[in-house]
Amino acid sequence: LDFNPAHSWEFWPRDKIEHRTVRALHNHVKHVKEASPYYAEALSGIDPRDITSLADYAKLPMTDKKTLVENTGRFLAVGPERIAETVVTSGSTGKPLVFSMTASDLDRLAFNEALSFHAVGVKPGDRAQILVSIDRLFIAGMAYYRGLTLLGANTARIGVLPFDMQKHYIELLKPTVLVGVPSFLRRLAKELDAMKFDARASSIQKLVCIGESIRSEDMTLNAVGKSLEEAYGANVYSTYGATELAVAYCECECRCGGHAHPELVYTEIVDEQGNPVSDGMPGELVATPLGVEGLPLVRYRTGDITFKIGEPCACGRQSCRIGPILARKSQMIKYKGTTLYPLTITNALDELDCIDDYVIMLEGGESLSDEVTVHAVTPPANVPQVVSHLRTKARVQFPVLVTNAATINAMRGDARKKVRIIDNRIPGKRQ
Ligand SMILES: [Zn+2]
């Protein structure tokens, strides 16, 4: 793939994007029926010629992660001799997904990240440091590396190092862009400050943030996003990706939602019943990656709750955007007859400097209301303040229990991520 962002579909008029998307979806369905044993069966009653509109496509069955994990071999649309790289992602159900990519899929992944970083304003001459693992079978670090180098940025594969080494490489290589997980970047800022390194006066201009939300539902920066901008004197940009999609939704320089790259993915937001919801309304992100050879997917349910932003962006891109991830669908909270998004609660707790760490424990599951408890590492005298802040900011009244760092780590187990929600609700009562 030649990388010329000016030729990207995202700058086309809306009707042209839609016209080409319908054609791409028609071709996609035709291809997966021929190449993937799973879809040959799942779509056996579907004639690709009947797909002449987005509404036609929305009638096709969706695929979820459980089905993909349990039938990976049957989804595969190429022979084993075509597989050029394997990545593994932990499933929410516990069983890992072994995700296979061809050489062309790797080029596609690079093209996708190059488009994303281009939208962030990264250019040849920029010096980018990747502060996430590029090994350990992760897709993300490798995708950023390939995208940044394709774009022509000077790219350093730093990974996750001790903080004094991070400081060393910032001083030595003078990065203009850092790519990392918000909670890690926040911790790094504190450690740099403790080492008398002034990040605000440093070369760092942009922070591309992955894996955790830096915005609230109303698209303003949350406490983590604000503290990163403050600590580095840099702009923060959110990017969202999922291994199975091999695509990213990354914010542009206007920073108002992650742009879909329409030549690489078709995006839908659906309700519990699978019906489309209007722009701005929360629902599950359902994505169809386009142009994938190895493990192609049709209408893949990501399990992530967000909303679509339809109005055109000031940057000139006409592609749709998505907001922050409000919740994993499985982690939505039933509370006194309404549905709560964990992001609302974590954003409120992150605003409090008096809490060092916390987890939100979900229990119950049989009644109309879940039992929610906040376990916080904070002096007991702060509990009334935490309770009052949650009532004001998240409109909830949850019990707050004081705990310590060792107990929280034990509650998390050996999860690779810094888990914020521990779900002990009775299974089977919800999806
Ligand atoms: Zn934009």
C-alpha cells in the first residue's frame, strides 16, 4: 500500500464514502463466503448481490468474541503458508484469541496507524517514543511501530522501562511524541518531577493515549487527561483499537472523537437488540474490518460501549467518529432502575487527589440493583469527601471502604492491566 493520506477516503464527501462503503461491504461478504469456512456456513442464505445499501448489510448476523475464540480455525480465510505473524489477546472469558495475519494484513495495519498518526499531526522529522510493549504477542506496539515508520517519523521502541531509564531516553533522544497508556504516562510524569526533570519544558508536544479513556461522556478531558496536559505541557489524543479489528479510531488535531478510517472499517453502534441507535446515543460498537486476509469478520461485536459522532469534523475529514469507551458491555451497572457506565464513576474517583488507588467491586446480580462498593486507598478521614464527591459528580451513593495497596493488588490478581472494576456478580443473569 502506498501511503498518501491525501488520497484517504476520509476526506471524500459523505455520499461518496457511503457509496464506496456499500460496494466494499458487498465485495467483503462475497469474499468471506468463498474464503472462510465459518462464513460459508453462517452466511449460506445470503446472496451478496442483495447487499445494495447499508440497511441491507445491517440485516446480516453479527459475530462475537466467544464465537471467534471457539471457532478461530474455521474463520481463517487463508492457508497456513500465508500466515506471517501471530498475536494473542486475552479473552474476557479467559480463553485467549490466537489472531493470525498475512503479510498484507501487516501492511494494512501499518497503513491504518500511519493514517491515525498523520491525523494527530505527526510528520517526518518528529521523534516518537513508543512506551508500550512491542513484544509479548501484543498487536498494539507493533502496529504503532509500523505505522510511525511508514509515516516517516523517527521512531524509538522504548517499551516499559524503569523510570530513570525513561528519563534517560527522553533527555538523550528528545521525543516530540509519546505513545502510551494514560495511567503509565501519569505515573511517569510524577517520577520525572521527583527526579527534577521538567517535562513541561521538554521536547514533548503530543501524547497519544491508548487503552484508557482520557475524556468524559461530554467529550471534555477527564481528570487523567487534564493532569497529563498539565504535567507535560502537551496535547493529549485518544486512540482506541481492538486486536480483532486490526484498526484504530484515533483523534485528529481537533481532538473531538476517534475517526474511523472508512476504507479500513465500517462502523455501527447498536442497542441490546442489535438495532442501530442514533448519533450521540450510547450503544455497542460493531465493526466490520475491510481488506483483511487472514481472519476477516462480519459485523463484529466489540463488547465496548461508546457513541457515534455524526457531524463533520473541523479537520475536513468526513468519516464518522466515536466517543470515549464508556464501559465494557459486560461491566455495565444496574443501579436503582437505571444503567450506569463505570467510566462515569472512575472519572469521578480520578478527580480526587486524596485517593492513591481504588477498585470498584460489583456483586449481587439477581435483583434490579447491583451491589457496588468502592475500595479506596485513602486515609479514613477522607471517606465522607469521597462519598460526597461521588454523589455530586456521578449521582450515586456507594459505600466506600478504606483499604491498602497490597490488598488492592491481591484483589486484582495477576491481571496484565491495572483493573479498575472487579465483577463478582452472579453470572448468567446478564450478557
Ligand atoms: Zn477531525
